[in-house]
Amino acid sequence: MEINPPPSRNPVAGLLRIALGLIFFVFGLNGFFQFIPVPPMSKPATEFLSALLATGYFFPVLKGLETLAGLLLLSNRFVPLALLILAPITFQIFLFHAFLDPGNAAIGVIVFLLEAVLLVVYRGCFASLSIPVFRRIED
């Protein structure tokens, strides 16, 4: 009997992973196919998103990454990579709603908390990222 089962066998982590994966897969695809209407937003939020949309490249890249990461989470493959891809995205979603659209802040908080909990659950996968010195492997 294992004391600490791998995150992939933890049922709570699995539910959280699927929830976050569904959110990003569905909303990532929505960025391409617009099957879910955009809720009303504050004027600063609308102006900010309009500026990002005007670049022509930002949303296709963002929504492509969201769709890919959501698919990785749903398939339970490369989950740590998906979490790393989504970390800055979820942080920006949280900040966007906190500062520019507080009326719709719930989704920002939910996504941020799901990401944060999953990063803690999978923290063992990121241990090598915190090594302060690169060491060359000698032949």
C-alpha cells in the first residue's frame, strides 16, 4: 500500500484536473468558434480586450495554448507541462477580473484556485526547476 499515491491516482486531483481541463478546452475552442456568448464587461475590460484583439495574433495564440493545455489535462498526459503553460494565463485571468472586471471575478478566482491546488499536488514534478545552479553532465 502506497502512503502517497501519484497525483494521477488521487481522485480529488483527478476531478480538479478534469475541471480545469474542461474550462480551458471549452473556452479555448470558444475563442475560435464563438459558441458561448461573451458576458457584459466593464468599459476598461472591453477596451483592454479590444486592444489585444486588434493585434491580430494575441487571441489565436492564447486560445491555441488554452485548447492544447486543456486537452493535455483531460487526457492526463503531460499534466505538469499543461500546468506550466496555464500558470501565467490563469494569473492574468485572475488579475484581469480583479482589476478590470470585478463583476465577473468568480471565474478568475475559481480558475486561479484550481491551478494553484494542482500546482501543489504536482509540485514534485517541478523540483528540478528550483535548482539554482546548472550543472553540466560530464561525459
